[in-house]
Amino acid sequence: MTEGTPGDASERRPIPQPPGPPVWSPADQAWLVTRHADVAALLRDPAFDAANPADGIRRLTARTDPEARHLAGLLDGMAIFQNGATHAAVRPILKDYVAGVASQWPAVAIEALVAETLAPLAAGTTVDAVAAIADAVPNTMAARGLGLPVADVARLRAMGQEIATIWRPLPPLREARRLEPVAAAVRALLAEAPRTDGRLPLAGTDAVPLADMEFFIITAVVETTASALGNAIDLLARRPHLQDRLRAEPGLMAGFVEEALRLAGPAARLNPRIATARREIGGQVFETGTAVVAVLESAHRDPLAFPDPETLQLDRRGPPLLAFGGGVHACLGARLARAEMAITLQRLVERFRLAPRAEPARRRASRDMLAFERLPIALS
Ligand code: HEM
């Protein structure tokens, strides 16, 4: 059940790093791990800690800007940057929260939200699929769980995208200074925003204030789902024949969601890991203290794991996808995200034929996240 290679040149974002043995990246000051088996081994090895960009920011600002504490504090609150006791305390809280979201959003509730989201869209028009669909569904789901107005979730996401630009080695001091007031504004907004009923229980810990926990949920959780939906809509819009098949055989949608996550999963690269002991992966020895980056977009095109990797195959069998990470930081919302994607995309193809527009889509300028900022789609 091959649905063809990615369509035209504008779809094919060149993979910066083809799958192969680990390679040193001077720009990242890290080794890049690109083969599926190597990435899986890296993620499951407890000898690798998650790097925390807050450490670098503290070193950078300690002498000149000792008050620059909001930015580092906010980053400390991101579960994906945590290790040891802090992460062990935070993960069960997030697990309970995600269970709460799942019970707030059974399939019928997601169906109703999707129907409401698609209702104002009309055949014969062009929509920005990011704003109208891909952002709208996950923003509303997150807003309900956190008891926030949807507009605040959208504002917090925008601030999160700005703050994410500093998740890199050796950020300049002026960037940290520029982002400190943004981080302060995030915390103030979360502390002061009016809350609606139905907010799910969520607590902070001794190390992580509640507002920082909420910010993580918005940036990591909503951002990934919205980006995954946008990327999948783009893949669909370029394949009219695939839309016909999914319309006729809804049972194939789960296979499409997997392939969309493989070919266009939002996390192109994961946050670096730091070896806490000497380790060997893929024939390369990593000494203690070495930074290693899992490049998911390369591993998902590893022909040893996924033969003929550029073709979209609805019945593809293969090793587990890495789109949701793995090991101690493995995504807690994978099941919910898959359900959200499958329902939204199914109802979308049932209601409309989708086609790309001549006016260009705009991709987010990020090396780590694969996402659209704007995705004009013609509906008929
Ligand atoms: C298609 C959508 C999604 C994708 C591709 C995705 C991907 C990921 C990835 C790759 C990680 C691990 C990052 C790392 O190891 O550096 C992660 C972590 C996480 N995800 Fe997701 N995610 C998605 C949706 C969701 C949803 C809907 C939820 C909850 C409702 C969620 C909750 C979490 C949490 C709580 C973590 C942190 C785990 C930890 O650090 O212990 N995700 N996600």
C-alpha cells in the first residue's frame, strides 16, 4: 500500500544529516546520532542525562545579571530537561495530569470539538490550516485542562516559541537578557490569568512551581501536537489519491498517522543528552560529559529500519517509531496525540478535498522542530 514518494521539492525538506555512524557537529558541540538502532540505544540508556539549557544560562548571567532568574527557573521546570530526584518527583504528577486530560477527552468529546472546529470552514475557500485546525484543536484541549482562556494558551505558546530559541549550546548573553522579561511575563500571566471551571488538578513540587509545570504542558505538549497535525495536513493535501482512500477506508487512518509521524514528526531532533559514564553507541565511544543529540528525522529515514524510507506506506511494519522519544523521558501523551490526530484528519478528509495553494506555506525557522507557521490549503 504505497502512497508514493513525497510529492514536489517544496515538500522535501532536505534531511541535514543522512543516517550513518555518529558524527561530531561543531555547531552543536555534540555528537549527532542518526541511525534508528543507535537512537533507540541512546534513549534507553540511563547513563545519559538530559542536558538542561538553564545551566548554561546561569553560567552566562551569574556575574553580570544575577537577577536573571525567571528564564533559568522556567527552563528548570521543563520535564524534558530534568534528571534525578527532580524528574522523579515531576513525572508522576504529569502522568496523573495526562490521565486527567484523557478522561476529559474521550473519543466522543474529541469528535465534538473537531466538528465544532470544522463547522465554520466552507468548500470553495482557502484556509490557513495551522490557525483554523492544527492550532485550534490542541489549544482548546489544553485550555480546558488548565482552566485558561484559549487566547492565553495561544499567547503562552508564542512566548514559548521565543524562549525555545535559546535551547542551544553557548547562547549569547544578549539573548538571555532579551528573553528574561519574556520568561517573567509567562510566570506573571500564569499566576494572574482568570481560571475557568473544570481545571484539572495539578500541583508544583518543592523544585518546580506550579506555573512552570503549566508552561511545560503548553510548550512541549500543545506545541508538538499542533505541529504534528499541521505537518500531516500538508502531507495529505499533496496526495489526492490518499485522501480518497482514507475517505473510503477509515480503518487505514491509523497507518497514515504513523507514517505522518515518521516522515514529518514535529521533533526533528531531541534535546541533547550528556553521558554520565563512558559509553559506546554505533561504534563510537562517548566519554563522560560528552553531549549527544538524537536526530529523529534521520533515524526515521534509516533504510535498515524502514526499507524504501521516503515512500509513505499505510501498512508499513517496522521497529517502533521514535517520534515520541523513549526511555525515562518517553512521551506520556502518545496515545492521546494519536487519537487526536486520527479523529481530526479523518473528519477533515470526510468533509473536504484538500489541495496545496500556490501561495507559499511558511515553515517555522527552527532546526529542532518541524512545523508550519502558515499552511494555506484550498478546500473543495
Ligand atoms: C504528536 C504529538 C506529540 C509528539 C510528537 C510528542 C513527542 C514527545 C517527545 C519526543 C518527548 C520526549 C522529549 C525528549 O526525550 O527529549 C515528549 C515528552 C513528553 N510528552 Fe509528548 N508529544 C506529543 C504529544 C503529547 C501530548 C498530547 C501530551 C499530553 C497530553 C504529551 C505529554 C508529554 C510529557 C508529559 C512529556 C515529558 C516526559 C518527561 O520528560 O518525563 N505529549 N513528547
